[in-house]
Amino acid sequence: MPDAEARDRIFAAIDAGFDKQVAFLQDLVRFPSLRGREAPLQDWFARQMAARGYAVDRFTLADVPEHPKMAPMVGVDPAGSVQVVAAHRPANPAGRSLILQGHIDVVPEGPHEMWTHPPYAAVIRDGWMYGRGAHDMKAGVACMVFAMDAIRAAGLEPAADVYIETVTEEESTGNGALATLLRGYRADAALIPEPTGHTITRAQTGTIWFRLRVRGVPVHVAVAQDGTNAIMSAYALINALYEHTKALNAAARDNPWYAGIKDPIKFNPGIIRGGDWASSTPAWCEVDCRIGLVPGTTPEEAMAGIEACVKEAAKGDSFMANNPPEIVWTGFRTDPYVLEPGSEAEAVLAAAHASVHGGEMPERRTTAVNDTRYYGLYFGIPGLCYGPKGEVAHGFDERTSIEDLRTCTRTIATFIGDWCGLRPRG
Amino acid sequence: MPDAEARDRIFAAIDAGFDKQVAFLQDLVRFPSLRGREAPLQDWFARQMAARGYAVDRFTLADVPEHPKMAPMVGVDPAGSVQVVAAHRPANPAGRSLILQGHIDVVPEGPHEMWTHPPYAAVIRDGWMYGRGAHDMKAGVACMVFAMDAIRAAGLEPAADVYIETVTEEESTGNGALATLLRGYRADAALIPEPTGHTITRAQTGTIWFRLRVRGVPVHVAVAQDGTNAIMSAYALINALYEHTKALNAAARDNPWYAGIKDPIKFNPGIIRGGDWASSTPAWCEVDCRIGLVPGTTPEEAMAGIEACVKEAAKGDSFMANNPPEIVWTGFRTDPYVLEPGSEAEAVLAAAHASVHGGEMPERRTTAVNDTRYYGLYFGIPGLCYGPKGEVAHGFDERTSIEDLRTCTRTIATFIGDWCGLRPRG
């Protein structure tokens, strides 16, 4: 822990800079950084970091070597997917190095009329900031940036290397986080301030994305009995996958990490498109789906399960039996990840949490993914997922709590100080 | 019937012009005259007719008065929907006047890789011309134009007014045909050479188009049990409408015109779109549907039945019960139509058919619509639907028979001669 005097100076600096931090988060939220359109935000962020005196490395997914865990990208150009790493490189580094990483891609906001406030307006009301990405996870990005700002404003600096990284693709493949590692950035720990509500993420499920492609024979609806309806065949596949998911959840009831969570494996038919004309039986239908997997299952096993399910369901459909539906792997094929208890990094974070919140750091097991898996599973770096508090990830009226932004910034600043060590700013 | 010598001269002219007729049909097929994009074909057609010496009236759906039977158009500009009427106006007209009408709009061709020949290439193989619209109904348009050409090439002309009309919107609303009547064109009979395979259409069902709009609350799939999936709610409505259709077909078993036809009422979910992201529970889903109605049912009754079905189905869905789905009327709301047997026009057509095919003119009852209903139901003009032969309307490898193009042109030329009377060309 930084000594009490240093800590007071840092917390005072957080308070002094808090209006700027909130405005910075509003700036972030106002970028509609949807998949494939993150670059303007990243450009702006790189300039913000350069203005603070960090060394900035801006690169794209096309600039890094291949890796077996790179996930397929469909309809998005890797060369347009910009990553930013801002480096704090102290003279004669000591202590433990740290990666602070946040994703700045957001999921689509859906119909605007279902939002109380426009999704990219970053409106503040009654202690909440509303907007797509305000919660997931631009608030966390603002915390990590302003935790570092406050340390420096207090006349201090981390004694070790610290990388401040903003990445893309967290919501679709994870390739942005992986790319920072393939670019070569390593540290003794990584903290990703996803909006966990001040809890540490103990376990995360894996995710598989896939597209079902059904083709049918369209005919004039006047003779519809001679054709096959691709929309209805797709529906048969969706129903089979719901049944498949039930069986997977039954098997997960004694999973060591998810036994206590009802139905940890979520299946979601998330996008559907099919047919061209109301009066023609549809010739095609595509459904973009997502399914989870629990620790103990590999992505390859989960994918084989999907294939077997679809194959079996197609047998029961007279058209699909002769025209097998296709499965296209469209993104995520991620391993589940468990942050094994007992790491020094987690202990330091727990102490920082306790110093701010006055109690034990709660843990959560999530049924979604986050980028920490790359650090923990493939690069031997403890990946801590801990961040501020908000509501309605991926939904309408997504929002982040303003006061929790402040407390989370305190916790992260404390963690940086304890993990890296502090010294007077050089 | 024209006298034998005149008839021989006309048939010889059909044969002499047949290569040109086939090439004309190829030209027609090569226009991708999809809904909203028919104007270039109509412009070309108007020039073709003007070059033949007809007086050409080109106007749009925005140029005609309102009418209660005008159907709603969604996403298509009436001012861009061009109609063409080419008038043969003999000096001192005698005999009975005639409207020859064909639609030149086509339905979407679907994925090109499912076609043996490109859908707008008008490839001819083994006596068939392939292409979207070749069969439905550009072949019929070529028949009516070249039947008139042949009469004139034989040194003759109809003694009465003849209007050659090409219209849009037959596949979606019928507003094109209605617009020609609202523009003021009337005659003693109307012939629409839809590809009936040399049969007369005795009865047609009506059609209703509608869009189901479901809105849901999207959430991160990690907490999917808290949200509702608009795609699955839409499927619940589709299933209810299939059940509704079964009940309608059961009731239609003693329909005077459709008793002999199994399940004359077709329901088709033809287009589906929903959701934005594989990992968000979808917030919205829209399904464009089509359902039929048999004679004895009004469009208003059919629409009320759809509304009641959707309302009832929504009650059984916890989300939709509080967020009622919407129904948008998106096009067709057409009356069924029966060509009452016994008209003089039909008798003359039957005689023309017999003179070419050597037997009785078969009749058909179709489970789809055609434009003749406007003539018969609202303007007291017998509407004859009779035309050439082809296969796979609205499907892949749609095609028309080249030889049937010739025989149908003979029948139509004979009918024109008999109905209107012929005189030496003035």
C-alpha cells in the first residue's frame, strides 16, 4: 500500500480531476465505436495518451503474427481494427510491471426509440451516465487512465513499466487483446477493469459464435407445398440447439466452477435474416448464434457438439436431409478461464479493494467472456478482471454509476501503487 | 374468327416475326425489373411502342386519383412506379374494344448460385428460355405485343380501340393495373396473358400482405433469462398463423370454387429480419407474411382474422402479453375474384383457343392473385387471364417454353381479330 500521505495525495488528485474524468468518459461514450468503426475513437485515444507524455504504439490486427487462438473475423477488415498501447517507461524500472487493458468496441445499440436517452449522447441523470458502452466498458477505461493521471498529478509515478491498452474485438473474437500480446507486450500482471461492480471474476465461460445457413427451394406461394421454407427449417435447427443446450446444462450441474449457477450455458439466436419476398417461399435463412461452454470443455468439443446437433436435426427435416445446412464459424471460439485463487496479484488487488471498500473483495463467476483469458491461459500472466459498477450491458439504457467510477479509480490507483511501487515522478 | 385467308396471313406473320419476338422477350428478361426498379424497362417499352406508331401514355402511380382499393406501398415511391399504355386508335372505330395488359415487375431472384443460368441472361436451352420473369410474365407481354404486330404485318388492324398496357406492382399490391383504370382506360374486355399454360383462370384467391413487428428487451446473453428473445417471440406468432391457416382451410372445404383444391389458403412467412448481434438477445424481429383468402371472404374479414390470431398468440407469451406485437399492412389486400362463366368475351377466347389447340379451353383455379380482378370486380369489364406456358414462377431456373410462346401468340391474335374485328390497315 502507498503510505497514507501518498495515498491521500492520490485520492485528492482523483477528486480534483474527477470532473475531467467524467467528461473524458462522456467523450468516449460519444464515439459510436461499433465493430469495424472503432478507429476514430482509437485515434483520439492515442492523441490523448501522447499528450500525457506516454509513448504510443498504434497498430492494427493486420500488423501482428498469426496465432492459433486468433478467431475468424467475418465481414470485418483486420487492417481497420486499430489497437493502442500507451507505455509508461520509467528510468531504471523496479517493482512489478503491469498491463491495464480495456476494450472500446461496443455492441449495436438496437432501435433508438427504445432508449430513454440517445445511446451516444452520454446523458447524466441522478448519478448515472447513460449510453452504449458507458458500462461495458468505457467506464473502466476512464478509471485506468485517470488512476494513472492521479498518481502523476500527485507528483508520483509507478516504479515499473505500465502499459495502458485499448483494444477492439472484445465483443466478437478477442483478437484485439491477443494482438497486444502478439505485438510483444508482457507484464507481471494484467488488470482489465470490466464493469464487475467491484468484484473479482473468478471464472468465465467460453463462447462459440456460429452462423447457421439454410438453403431452400423457393416457389410461388400458390404451390407452397412443392417448396420448402428456409425460415422454418432454420427454426427447426434453433429448437434443436435449445434442446442441446438443456443437455449441456444438465451435464454442467456438477461442474466444479459452475455447479452453483443455474444454466450457466447460454444459447442465443441473436441475428436472423431470411427470404426476399413475402409471396415467395424463402430460399435461404441465416441465423447468427452464440453458445457458451464451461471449464473442462474445449472450444473444439463445443464445436463438435454443435455440428452433431445440427446434423441430427437436419435428418428430421425432409428438405435439410438432402440439403445439409452449413455451419460457419463467425467469431468467438474461446476457452473458458478460471483465475486460480492464490496469486500475489489477486492478493494485492484484494488489499486495494479492502482499503477502499472496507471488506473482502467479492468474487463472481460470469457466464460471458472477457479478455483476461489470453493472459492467464496462453502467456502465464495473471489476468484480473475487476472494475466499476453499472447496469444493462448490451441492453437499452445501459448506464454506469458516477460515484462507483470514483471509487473504482481509487482502487485501481491503490493497486497500481502497491503492485508497481511508486517513486517521485522523474 | 378472321377468315381463313386472313388467319393464314397473320400466322405466317407470327412465324416470320418469331425470331424478333424471341429476341424481344430476351430484351425484356434482361431488365432486372424488380420492384421499384421497373422504370428503365418501361422507358424502353414506351419507345418500342412509339416506334410502332402507337400513341403512348407514360405515367406513374402518383399521377392518378385515389381509390379505396389502392393498397399500401411500404418503402417504394409511387412516383417512381411507371405505367405504359400504348393505344391503337383506328379511324371510325367499330367492333369491341380491348385491353391487353401485362405486368413487367418481377420478384427477387434469390441467391444467384442456385440458378443454372444467370437469372437475367435470358439463356435459351432445349426449347426453354431461362430467367426471372421469363415465365411470370414477360412471355405473355411478348405474346400480346407480337400478336398485334402480326395483325399489322398481315396488312390488317383491329377495327376497335386496343390498349397495350404494361404495369408494375402486380407482385406486391396490384396498384399498377388499378392505376390504368383510374387513368381512365376502359374497354369491352381485358385480356391478361399471365402464364396459365393455355387455360382460362376461373377463380383466384385474394392475398393479404402483412408485417409482424415484435420488440423485445435485449440484454447481455450472460443473463439471458432476464431478457426476451424477439426472434423466438416472432416464431410463436408464425406458428399461431400456421394453425390459423389450418382452420381457414378446414372451413374452405365446402367453398363453391375451391372445394376440390386441398388447402387453397396458403400462409407464407417470406422474409425475416431480427437482431443486431450474436451475443445480445435480439430486441426486435420483423416477419413479412402473405396469406390467402377464398371467394366469399373479404380482405377486411381476413385482416380481422389475422389480428385476432396474433392477439391471442401474444397472450400466451409473457413478453408479448405486455408488449403487443404490431401488424403493419404492407401491400396486397385483395379480393378473391371469380370469372363468372358465360361471358361473350370468354366464349370468343375459347373459340380462339380451340382453333389453335383443337379442343376445349381448360380452366384453372389458382391460389394466387392476378390483375384481372380490378376489371371484373370494380369496373364491370370481363377480365380474362389466359397465357403461355412455363415453369417455376418465383423459383430458381424459372423458364418459358419457346414453342408455347408461338402458339399463345396465335391464340391471342385470333382472339383480337374475333373480338375487335379486323379491317385493312388504314
